[in-house]
Amino acid sequence: MAEMRRPSRRPGRGLPIVRKNTVRLAPDIAHRVRAGHPWVYREALGPRALQAEPGTPIDIVDDEGEFVGRALYDADSTIALRVFVRRPDVAIDAELIKARVRGALELRKRIVDLDKLGHVRLVNAESDGLPGIVVERYGEYLVVQLYTSAVANLRTALYDALEAELHPIAIYEQRRYKSLGGEAPRQAGADLVRGTPAPVELEIVEDDLRFIVDVTAPLSTGLFADLREGRRAVRQWAKNRRVLNLFSYTGAISVYAQAGEAAEVCAVDVAAKAHARARRNFAACGFDPEKAELVVGDVFKVLARFVERKRTFDMVVLDPPAFASAAARGGKPWSAMRDYAELITASLEVLVPGGLLVAGSSTHKMSAGDFELALADGALAADTRLQIIDRRPLPPDFPTVPGFPEASYLKFAVAVRG
């Protein structure tokens, strides 16, 4: 792209003229973008709508007309601009995608044992310089998650780069972007964009354990890489404890508890289908799939039933979704921001004194401060106290950049009940 000239001044106004496909940001927002934040929200663009097609490169300037960054435009998202570069002489093109993919993969080779981990995040979106794009490896298969339609024109370059570097059997694509109305594109399954189809059930390795995943699924494959350190914490603390795993999903945490020699494992999830996968995960690891108690039902109702029966546990693990519909929760919609403290209180009612509460939250909308306040409020309502003895971060294949706190979204703590 040609070198950007300093904008001329508008006569009588003292402000620089902004060219087409260029936006001017307020000083505080421009500073945040310069410092590393990759998002510009729609309201920051002012009252005038940006007349551009989705995926159009947009130059960002400050109030003096100085270059701040170059972004791609999303016409139908609250995040209007996703910043790719902060130098005016760098284009958002196939060469940039190739270089960013190679850089992300070289980092993983240095920091992660790729032989020990069959499931690794290879590209972590904004933090690897590829906003809105996530790439995860499942054995010899890749799953690409797209969080904005703005990157649609980069897909060919992305898949070419991944094939050249990794030679996967197949690449699948999940589209996770949401419109201003909150709706996401519906997929019957992930789209096969390169290679040959994967089996519906694929076995992968994590540490010395094995899990069944489905890379053809439209959303979750059945195993979350970001909770890897949390699963290891459960294994470390589970020995000889009666473990209750709430929102257990496909049972990865339950398997780690069993591997940690838990005295008992009870898992609760609203979906019977998730428990069926959990049994296969137990079997894949060489554990008796019938040994764990798998309970189908709403977590709050199951906890209330345990209280009535005076059933208690030595460790309660909870990693709820950010949101759940009323149907999914058996009649009451769930919101982590609103209901997390209530969940803590209900969990503490079945946790013995001196027992361990293992709590996680993976929504960036809940800050670390909000998370700790929910723990404190939940303990207060249960007339007890908590002492945090262990915290687990995102694993190293989820690098984050300073100035972008939304990337450090995971909160995971192990606390002793007083």
C-alpha cells in the first residue's frame, strides 16, 4: 500500500480531512489501540455510519490525523473494527497471514510438547496477530473457529498457510460470529474445507489420558483446551476425596479426578448425551465407565436434593457456562454474571468443612474482581468463608498481549471451605 500522506487541514475547522476508508478515533481510544487493544467498538466510530463492505481494510488515525492501525471492518457486529497491523506500510494480505501463522506455530513448538498433547491451540486470534481467527489441533486434524465475517476473504490464504506448515488430514471450519441482533450463523456441523472427512469419534491424547472428540461438530468438539491447567489441578487435589463435578459436560474433569485417585466421582449435567460421551472417555482411559455416578438434571435442583438427603462431598468442581437457556436449565435461565454467587452458596451446602471448592469462569464479561466477589458473596450467604490455595491460568498455548485484558478471560481457583 502506498505511503500514507499526512492529512490536510480542513479550512476554518483546524481538523484534518479524513479520507475514504479511514476513521478518526478519540485520543483515549487511539492510545488503547496503539498500546495493543485490537478492538474498536461501533459506538467509538461516532454517529456517522461507516460506508464500507464487510472485510474492507480501514485505516485508523488519531485526532491529529496520525496513523494508529489498520483493521478489517465488520458491518454486523458490536466490534466494528479488528486491528491487524500498526504500521502504515503493512497490508492485510496473504503474505501477512502466512507470516502470522508461521510465527504462531513456531511459538507453540518452543513452549508446548506437541507429542504429549493431542489438543493444542495453534493460533489464538488477536493475541497471535490474527483477530477473529482461532486454530486448534486435534491429532492430525485442524478446527478453525471464525468469530467475524470480516475475515472471510482471508480464508483461502489461511488454509493455504496451514496446509503448507502442518499437512493436516483435514481442516474443519466453525463460524461463531454473531450479528448485532445476537444471532449466530447456524451450522448442522463444522464445514470440511480441506482434506478428507474425519471420523465422528476421534481419540486424542492429553497428558497420559485419552479423550473422544468430534471435530465435525458445529460448536464444541467435546474438550476445552483452555481448561487444561484446571483439569490438572483437579487431578492434583482429588486423591481420596469424594468429588462432585457440576456442569460436567463430557466428563473431562471427572476423568482427571478419577486419574487423581478420587474416592468417588459424581458428575451432574443436564444433557444425557454428554454423559454418554463421558462414559466413553472413562473407557478410553482404561477406567470402569460404570464406576462414576452420572446424574442427569439441573444443577440447582440436584444440589437441593443432595441437601435434603444430607449427602456431602470433599471436593466440588464447578465450571458453568456463561449463559444457558431456560430449557437447558430445566425452567430457569442461567447467567454467570447474575447467578454465580448463588451457585457458590448452593455448592457450599454440600461441601464438608475443610473441603475444596474448585471454581472456574471462562467469560471475559466476568472480571477477576467480579469472580472473587461472587466467591465471597456466595460464602457469606452460606455462613462460611473460603481461602484460595491454588489458582490456575490459561495454558501457554493461549498467549495474551498486554493491553488486551479480554484475552485473559479464564478465572480458576481452588479454595478451602472454612
